[in-house]
Amino acid sequence: MSPGDEHDYRSADRGGRSDDPYSTLGGTRQTRTRLPESDTGRPQARPARNSRSLVMIVGVVVLLIAAIAFANRGGGSEDDASPGAKGRGGAGSAPTAATGTKPVQGKNGTIPSGFARDEQGAQSAAANYAVALGSAEMFTKESRHRILDTVYAPEAAAKLRAPQDLAYSPEFLARLGLDPEGNAPKGSTFISRTVPVGTKVVAFDDDTAEVAVWYTGLLGMSGQDSTKPVSTTWKTWTAQLSWLNGDWKVTGASESDGPAPVPGDVAASQSDAISKAVEEYGGFTYAR
């Protein structure tokens, strides 16, 4: 998900970058999934743009960007960099078939961990981290900090906490129908979920990787009185990863719109059907 300097965390009137942010990738590798898990999970004060830390801070959270776009209902623009470009390692397109390698077994809380130190492991890590960063848990402070500490390298996580807390302001949460603590009104269900469609290695070496994740996202409030019904988006999140303490960790990220397919002709479901589906269908652990 490398260039992130065009993303602002949050302007005074929009809560995000000036041209409407969010994220996903048009990758040629696909993911393989394990059985659903019971727990469901769902990329801004403006920092000075003058240091390497900005790169780590800017490409932050998958769903925050989507939420900003959703809350403001504006148009967006893609990042200048193409997630599909070959990187320093010359990695490009690859076969789409699953590798057959056993999915990761470890977990850090509800987030998978213990990924292999190879291209496959980097792709699995990026896909699972996109899911965590795009979850509804990102909208409450305690769980948001826990996710950042798990997904990001320690230095990057430390730099992100304060800007993220400012980005998820009471005003921003209110635009999504949430209270100042990030909770939905009684009788309503807040839905924020990221569903990876595929992954692609942009660059790779023994200690670092750049992986693009193409995903579709769900975001909105399901309830009879909701003014923000659940909608879908298509994004590409490109993450820079480093191998630290036996696992892949995010050090920076960026996001762009699409690629998005033509909408189908399936009629939208009633809000109670959406709420029930989110409660009954758990998320996946992703691995190639």
C-alpha cells in the first residue's frame, strides 16, 4: 500500500485528505481462506510533510480513509503511484492459483501472526492486516491502539496513535452515526469490514516487502433510522512491510481507488437483513 505524502489525516471540515480517501489493489495473486472465525473484525490531523516518519504515518488505516469518503460522500482520486508497478525486487504478476501451503496458525489476539519469511507470508500478512485495519474495532480507542500495536512496527505505531485519535474525533464519529466513544445507537448496527479479493507482491527481499491488497469494503449504519446505509467500495491498499522479531510488520502504506467492477443487478437488502448477516457470518483468516 509507498507514496503516502498525498494523504492528509484530517482537514478541519472533511476529517481526511483533501480529495477524499480509502483503499484496494488490482492484484494477480489471489488469497486462500480458512474456515470463518467466530469474531468479526473493519487507509487525520495534518502532520508536517518533511520527514521519513510522515511516510509511515500517512498510509495509515484502510477503513478510516473509506469512512471519510463515506461520511462526506465526495469524489476521490487515485494515488500517483501504481500498485502494480514492479519494485526493487522486480516482482510482478504471478499465477493466481493457491500455493497449497498451510495457513498461518498463530494469533496475536484476534489478528493472525507468525507469517512465513517469504513472498507468500508477506502477502498473507498484508491481507490479514488490511482486514484488521478495516474493522469496526478501529472506531473505538482501546481496540484501535491494540490493532496499531499488533499490525505496525513499534516506531510506526507510536507515531500513529495521536494522529489517529485526532482523526477519529467525536465530530467525525457523529457523521457516521456513532457516539463519541465509537458506539452505535441502540437498535442499530455499525458495519465496517474489509474483504480482500487478491494480493500482489510489488517488491521483495529478505527483510522488506511491498504488497498490494485489492479489496472491497462495507461501511455504514444498519438500522431503521440510519441516514448512512451500508454501502460498498473498491480500493487498493499497498503496504510496506519489514521483518521484525520473527514476523512481518507494517512500516508505511498508501491507498488508491479501485479497480471497481460494474455494479450488479442484485437489489439492495433491507437493513435488518444486513445486520443479521454481519452477526452470523464471521471473518476469515487469509493465506495463500
